Amino acid sequence: MTLENQTPARKQSRHVTFSPVLLLAFVFITLMGCASSGSAYVPKQADGALAVVNKSDNSVSVIDLNSKRIVNTLPTGQGPHELVLSPDLRWAVSTDFVGGNSLSVFDMQAQTLARTIELSALPGLHGIRFLKDNEHVIFTSGKAQKVGIANVISGEVVTSINTDQATTHMLALSADEATAYATNIRANSISVIDVAKRTKTKDIATEAMPEAINYRKSAHELWYGANQDGKLVVIDPDTEEVLASWDGFTFPYRVLFNHDETVAIVPDFRAHNVRFFDTNTKQELATLALETQAGPQGIVLHPSKDIAYLSLNLKNKVVAIDIAKQVIIEEYPTGNNPDGLVFIQAK
């Protein structure tokens, strides 16, 4: 309801009271002041907020899901692509992929850029995951052909592990964080990394140009996308057996599971749609057509609901998708060319 549509307040007595119109105006002006001043924004509504990187703006937008407004904008290094959030919700980290060669670390309580970790020795940072200790991230360096681990509090690079595979790009973790799986786009392989021993154990041969990857912990499966021939493939990482595959993709950009891992959601960047799969029966469930030239990219799951938030890179927006119904239920504005995103829970 707009302010113009509300009933004017009645004439007040000498006792000072406030009409609903004035109270709404006060809340609106206060929120606007926080956003324009760049001060911390803490989501207080049940739906929380999103943070999304904007590739062309070198920034992160913080979006309130109730007002559907950008309420804060934070600077990143050059060319950010991926964004992760620590389990305790304190830190968010972007990989500054195109020319940045850095990690941008954000204090999400203060809503500020806490530090930039320069990583010129590990250029082409891309895939990234937060470890459960809330201090370390594990990430890929495509140009150095390595997987690195950094402490985002101290800014120290703890280790780097050779993959010796061309264009190490995206990353998945086992449930216990003992094993990392990294796709190598130009080597047509997945490197298996022993995180504790900080060594590579093997490379798994894949279909051509693997990029998207996710680990299904309930079944010990790897799901990955192969860009050259437009395939989605499921394998057993131990035996390397192919358990299922689907074709007809043009660019299977990412793989996301719902909360009980019974549904896989795969956005196709060039086909401008989202495909849904039953992970148990290995049957395709549905295809959600997006708007023309949408360019779906980054995707994240709501922390408690089966709702996926998907960035539309070519439309400068994020859409919310009801996974069970395979329909769009809401959309939110972003900066220019959004990609990786995280969900910030209300407190």
C-alpha cells in the first residue's frame, strides 16, 4: 500500500501520538538514510537479504528481500565472479577473477570491506568454498593450476596444492571437508584433493570442458556440467563410474541441490532456462523457461526453504524460484551483470 492510498490521520489532541502514515514515513526515511550513507544494514525481516557480486561494477549489492531494494553497495577487486559466506554468517568473500587476482573479504556485521588479499602468485581465482572453521576458504587458481587455502582473518595463504591440470576452475567439497573436487576445463578432468594432507590423490577423466560441479553428500555422487557437448553427468568419485547423464544443454552453468538433495537444479546460461532432475530416479522433472536473453548464472539455496535464488546476468536481477513448483515467485534488482550470490539470514 502506498502512502497516498492511506486514510489521513485524524486531528490529534494535545497528547502527542503518531499516525501510521508518519510511522511508515519514519521507517522509510531511516532505511534510506542507512543505505545512502553506506552504514551497516542488518536484515531484520524473516526473509533476510541477498548479497550478489556485480561483474561489471566491481561490487557487491546487498538486497533487502522485503522491500526489494538495494540497501548497500560494497567494493570488490576487479572482475568478481563467485561469492561465499562463512557458516557463522560473519564473513563473505568474493573471488576477483578478471584482472583482480585477489580475494575481497567483507565483514557482514559491519557491512564493510574488511581486507583485500592480493594473490598475484595464484592468478585467475574462481571457485571457492568456506570451511567450517569460519576462517579459511579453499579456492581454485586456473592460471597457476592450483587449489589454495587462505585464512581470511589474517590474510595469509596457508597452502597451495598443484593440480597440474589446465584451467582449474570450480570446486566442490565432501560433507566432512576431507576431500575437494576441482574441475579442470581445458584438461577435461576433475582433480581429487586430500584437504588434510594437502595433496592431489588423482584426476578423473571427464567429458569435454567440465565446469559446474557439486557433491551430493547423501549418495556420495559428483554432478558436473560439460560445456563443449552440453551435458550434465553424474559419477561415483571412487569408482569413476558414470551413473547418469543428460544432453541438450548449451552451457550447464551451475548445479544446486535442494535441502534433502532429491532435486538437482541446473541453469543453462545460453539456453536461458533452468532444468530440474530427480536425483534418486535420475529422471528429468521439468524445464523452467526464463525471459528472453536472461543469462542465468549464480544460484544459491534459501537456508531453510526449498527456494533457489538465481542471478540473471543479462537482465541485472535475481529471481526466486519455488523448487517444488518450478516457478518464479519473486525478483530483485542488482547491479550490472550479477553472478555469485549468498543468502544473509535475518537476526
